Amino acid sequence: MNMTIRLARHADAAALPAIERSAAGLFRLDPQLAWLADAEVADADLHCQAIEQARVWVAEHVDGQLSGFLRAVTLDNQLHIEELSVSRHFQGQGIGRKLLSAAIEHARAQQLCAVTLTTFADLPWNAPFYQKTGFQRLNSEATSGYLVDALNEEIAQGLPGHRRCAMRLTLP
């Protein structure tokens, strides 16, 4: 597959909500989470704001089609992944892993101490996927600051707290 991972441009913002919606369709496989397939996603304006701050990477094919993106923000000397989405048609082809690698390399280049995220602990395309790339699940004692805030916000939005977890990849 001929594809490049690059920083997003303003022109990309319009395509990102459709990618996120497509990726969310995978939640239909879990009856308790099926509602997420139809939940609101970030709009193009939010993506434009993130792109202005150079914290969005996209997977672009040779024909110019975008198939995935990763949006992150730097907090407390750590890169926090807010969203990683790959269109359903392109899932299982290593695109998510390549996007994640680009973000990790960016964090290393910026001399950040870690990469963090929140995710579902029990879905194969969530915590187990990140564990394969070296992320470790944080217990409640190790989860603090903005990660606690992120988890609490997710619960307030209706996500089942007992299924959510925070993860961290410590960078050397």
C-alpha cells in the first residue's frame, strides 16, 4: 500500500469527521457501545484548530485519499492522544500503527517524557492494540492530573467508566 503519514493541512480538515464516523462504526460490534457509532464527532472547525497547532497527522494514499488521522495535544511534558481513527475500509492494514508511530517519534523529537491516552480496556482495537506497541495500562494510583480529568469527562458524556482506562508509553 502506497501511503504517507504527514502533518495535516487545513484542506484535510473537511475529510476528518467522515473518517472518525466511519471508524466509530466498529462500535456496533459491542451492543453496549453501539450508540457510539452514531454519536457526534469533532467537526472540521475543531480539526482546523488542532491543525493550526501542528498536532494532527493523517494517512494519505498516493491518490490523495485520506484514510486515517491522529489528533494529539501536549500536556505536562507528555503527548496526549485525543483521537486515533482509521476509516473502516482501511482498518487492519497497519495505518493506525503508522499514525501512532509518527506521534511517538514526534514526542521523542520534542523530548517529551511520555505519550498518553484514554481508551476502552476490553476492546481488541483499543487497550490491547496499544499494549502491543508498548503502552502500559495505568492503575488508579498512577492515573492523575489531566488523565483523571479526561476519564471523568468521558464518563460524564456517557461512556461506561468501568470499561475505560488510561495508558502511558514512557519515552527514554
